[in-house]
Amino acid sequence: MTGKIVILTGAGLSAESGLGTFRDEDGLWAKHKIEDVATPEGFARNPSLVHDFYNARRRQSAGAAPNAAHEALARLQQYWPGEVILVTQNVDGLHESAGGEAVHMHGTLAGALCAACGFRWAAPETMLPEDPCPACAAPATRPDVVWFGEIPYHMDEIAEHLQDCAIFAAIGTSGQVYPAAGFVVEAALAGAETVELNLERTEVSRAFTRHCMGKATEVVPPWVDSLLARQV
């Protein structure tokens, strides 16, 4: 079997690298309401608060290292004879740190975006609301991340991959955030084999044909090994 594999990864993949999710009971997200730090409206109300939050996330992410699950997925991309498309909801760069390539549907902490002209550039460790855009000089700097209520990036590209993949997997995702939660249905309708690798079952678990329950570092490496063994 050499068909295309599409893998959706979520916060559960990076949790074992020390990066918390917005459902954790402690950590950065627990100190703020989502509507205050992860929506366009929150940014309009208090850009300083939002920048402080993402500056802290950027520092936290910079100090994190990829775990065994990230490394296994990078290995799959390297050795699978067909395409392996990693689509991630995560805004960290751990897939890349592990040697992989990912489509960042929710943007990245490493990016800055001008809310006035749309110009993008590499984010410094600390950003401020008054920072001028390098292109138009407007003081409209924001993190280049997709907030709740905004359209994720690369949706046309992702849709094309879902239409012609042989295997679709979701790893460490909550199954609660759309449109990503609906990817399994699109892939299944296109005839793909579907597998969920997660700490526990989710609201969309019944849409998958296979399930591997456990920590990402425990279930992803053997799943990758089983795929690569098909080529032997």
C-alpha cells in the first residue's frame, strides 16, 4: 500500500511536550477566558492582554522539545513511499523541530500579521500593540494565529487532500472544533481508512473505523511502525 496519508494533529500531541491545551485545569489557558484572548473581539477590546498571552505562549513553545510522537510522524513522512500530509491545529513548531513538515491550519506562534494590510513576518519573542507593520507602518500587529470565529488557513488545500487520501488519522484532537472535527467524515466519504489515536474517545469517535486509545507517545510510534511494516 502506497497511498496518501492525511493526519490531523491537535493539542493532545504537544501536551506531552509540556504545552497545555485550553481544556487543561492549569496553565496559561486556565488564567484567561477564551473570548478574551482567542477571538477578534477580545483583541479589539484589549490588544495588550492578547499580546501578553501570546508572548507567554511563544516563550513556552520556544522552550519545548518534540516528543516521540512528533518524531514518529516525521519518520513516517520520510519513509512512507506515498505522500504523508500533516495537518495541524497546533500553533507550535514541534512538527518542524522533529524534522517533519506540516500544514498549519491555525497559523503559528512564530508568525506576526498586520491586521491593516495583511503583511506577514517572523514574530519577535515579544510583540506589542503599538509595533508598526514592516510593510505599511500601521500599529496593527497581531499574532498570525487563527482565533475562534475566524476561517482556518489552507482549507482548499486540505479539502483536496481529504478527497484522495487512502488513510486518514486524527491524533490528539478533541473532536469539538469545526471544521477540523468534520475531516473524518469527508475522508470516509471519499473511501479512506480512518483511525483515531487519542487519550480518550471523543464526540466524533463513532465516525472512525479504528481506535488506538492512549497517550500520543505510547500509541503513535507503534502505529507508525505498523504502517511502515506494510512495505516490508
